[in-house]
Amino acid sequence: MGDTLAIFGGDPVRDTLLPYGRQSIDDQDIESVVAALQSDYITTGPEIDAFEKGLADYVGASYAVAFSNGTAALHAACFAAGITNGDEVITTPLTFVASANCVLYTGGKPVFADVNPKTYNIEPSSIESLITPRTKAIIPVDFTGQPADYDQIKAIADKYRLVIIEDAAHALGAGYKGKKVGSYSDMTMFSFHPVKHITTGEGGVITTNNRKYYEKLMMFRTHGITRDPAKLLEKRHPWEYEMQFLGFNYRMTDLQAALGSSQLKKLDSFVAKRKAYVKAYNQSFRKMENILTPTQLPGTDSSYHLYVIRLSGPLKGLRKEVFEALRAENIGVNVHYMPVHTQPYYKNRGYTKGMCPVAEKVYEQIISLPLFPGMTDEDAADVVKAVKKVMAYYEADAGGEG
Ligand SMILES: *Cc1c(COP(=O)(O)O)cnc(C)c1O
């Protein structure tokens, strides 16, 4: 029978694995990296300044500071926000581990607020209930590219004097109430990992409008060193620099920045392609009762790093079976994310299952489908075909053969 699932020995929907995400690199990108390689500076040179300026202008922020990766950028933001031993920082469990690990790096304690059951973004009422005198900051994550509820998060932050560090690794090019993500939080982080909207291989950035944060970030990424004569604490020889606090070597290279500037020119077209595939997915899945498509709140303009479906209703198998069946059809599905507080490292430090029941339930039911600008209409059609094929089997009455 033509419809036998590949996992049971049938023909897969496609012959090669379609990944859930991947970079789009063209000849222009390659030429800009080669030009940077042939220039005078391959690190700490003019390509870094140009990339930072390009990013700051794109999002509408006063400053941008590039880092070796997004995790380093988050670490720097926590340092600039003054997070130190014993400070608490509230974040979401439905994220990549880096959103919480950056707090641990500074000696602080991540506290996990539960998520909204529709958007899967951090739930503002859950944040407020977790605030203590030691709470210093909030790290909301714009999950899948949809900005969190910043009107409410900002009101809470103002009331309790908390710093907002927006983890916008998923949300470059997104908007919130008419403003570009990167322009309104105290600090905003973007990542340039290959699956993200634009890539530098590895890379990250913090955007901010605050000059004090900017200066700390700049020094943090280079060992806590300054060469600015106006900032030296002890006036000594003109050739000396001063290390004023313990920073790191978190610099990006000019090769990466050159790639980033070239990629940035294509960001809007990349986001437009993601949106077109999202529209096609939404239309294809609209009538499928057991699949919940992503909910978008009014005022948010997602840039769709991910397309996450949620399984509902009685199925003949669990998410695990559906996931494995889709993989067998050569659809590179993924799951974003196992809640951070349920990771072994966190469990061993006293975080327990049950702390964030909504996130834990959502996690059991979600699957990320392939979505990236370089995929073709045929690729997207394969995804839809595979989802329909697999769901037809798992939706059939228990006992019936698919
Ligand atoms: C990718 C990602 C990061 C970390 O970025 P890297 O550049 O890989 O270090 C942080 N948070 C979220 C939500 C991410 O998706």
C-alpha cells in the first residue's frame, strides 16, 4: 500500500533528509569574507565596526557590540546589568540552555517562570509571583521569533527596578507594537549561529541604547581592558592599557563580521521567505483537528525562526512516535525545547519537575517543522505531505491498520 509509513517499511515522502534549519550563503557572502581575509585586519578591525553599525541601524538602537557567539553576548549582558553572587534572574524554561546558563556564569541564580499556554512565551503574571528582594533582571525569550509581552514585562520591570535582557536569538527582524526588536529593551541579544536568521558561523551581538551598558560590554569582551586615556584609573605611561575588571576574550573576527554585513543585506528577504512558508503551512494544517498551529498575538510581528506545531486530541501514539515517523519520512523535525529546569545539570541543583507545569505539558506535545529561507516550495510540500500521511495513521482508531 502506497501509504505505508516509512517507519513501517513504506517509501519515505522524500529520499534525502530535509534539515529543520540551515544557512543560506551565496557568492557575495564568500567574496566579502575573502576580501576581509586579504585586508590589514582580520580581527578587531573595521569590519567589526561596520557590522555593529549596520545592526544598530537596522534595529534602531544607539549601540551594538559584537561577540564570539550569542551565549558570550548574554554573559556580557548579565555582567553589564550587574548580576553577581546570589542575585536572581527570571527567565523561561522553554528555551535553549544558554538563556539560563549566562546567569550561572556570573554567580547568579536563574529562576524559571512558566509560559503562556498559547504563545509559549514567558507569562508576565508568573514573573511577578517569583520576584524577591534579590531579583535583579528578567531574561524573556522571543520564542520562535514572536516577541514576548513587553508592555506587561516592562511594567513589572519598572515597578521592581529590574533590567530587561531580551534573548532575541529567534527574533532578528521581528517587531513589537511597531518597534523593531532590539530597539526597546535595556539590552537585546541576537545570535548568528547557522540556523538563525543570518549567520557569521558563530557570533552574537548585544544592542542597547544605554551608554553605560555599552562601555561595560565593550570592555567585557576584551578582558576588562580599556585603552581610553579618559578612563584610566592610574595615570602612567602612554603605552599602557588598564585591566579594570575580569572580562573574557569574547571577540568576533573581521572575517565573521564581513560575512555578517553581507548577510544583513539579505535579512529582509530571508524573513519574507520564512513568512511565505509559514503561511503555506498554516493554510495546509488549518483543517487538521489534532494539530495546533502557532498563535500570533496582535501587535507582534514574528520573524519565524521556528515553526512549532502542537499535537492535540486522541492519537494512537505519543509525540515520540509521530516524531520518529516524520524522521523516517526524511523530514528533519526537531523539538524546541526540553524545559531547562528538567536538564540533568539543573535537576542536580534542586530544580524539579512540576515547577513550570504549562511549559512541561507543552514540551510533551510540540514538534518543530523544517523552516529556512533556502528551502524550496517542493520541500515545503514534502513537509505537508509527510505530516498528513503520518497524522492519518496516528489519528486512525486504535486497532485499525494505517
Ligand atoms: C541560539 C540561541 C542562543 C545562543 O546563541 P549561540 O550563538 O549559539 O551561543 C541563546 N538563546 C536562544 C533562545 C537561542 O536559540
